Amino acid sequence: MNVKNFLVSGIVGGITYFLLGWLLYGILFKDAFQTTGNENMLFIFLGCMTFGFFVSYIFIKWAGISNVVTGFMSGAVIGLFFGLYSNFFMNSMTSEINYQTMGLDIVITIVMSALVGATIALVNGKLK
């Protein structure tokens, strides 16, 4: 595995995920996703970086993805499964499930992951 590609594309992917989350959850859909104001931004950033490195690892180590379109599509599939996974677990302990918000979160996760996948593939392709 090319460690430089993994690190650079993972960092760029994580920062992209963080900025897209800020745009989509913090600005465009802030009314649908209410916050308490006590969010730990460091942990949110570290979670985004972890996701960036996760996708980067898959693309570089296993799939060899360096094409933007393939990265976009692969990122969308990863986002679909990640969105379903996280929403099923988050809603498993709530008494009232808001299916509209759940569906919106899954769609946002797919879009964000697709764009992160495209970004990571682009960076990976440029570094080859």
C-alpha cells in the first residue's frame, strides 16, 4: 500500500467530510437536525478524519480506485450502508422514530460519502 497516498487522500477526504457536514447539517438542514449546542467539535472532526481514512484505505489497499466517477459511485454505496447502519442503531433506543429525518440523514450521508469518495479518488489519481 502506498502510505503517502493513504495519508494525503485520507486527510483530504476527512476535511471534505467535515466541511460537507458543516454545510449540510449545520447550515442547509439545521432545522431538521436540532443540536444542544454542547457538541464536541474535536470529536466530530476526529470522526470525519476516521471516515476519510477508512474510505482511503478501502480505495487504495483493496480496490485501487483512482477514477473520480468510480470513487463517487463507490463512496455512495459506502454511504448508503453507513447511513443505514448508523440510523438503525441510533433509532434503536428511541421511543418515537422520525422516519422523515431518518431518511433525510441517510440521503445526506450518501451524498457526503459520494463526494468524499470522488475527492479521495481524485487525490489518489493525482498522486500516482
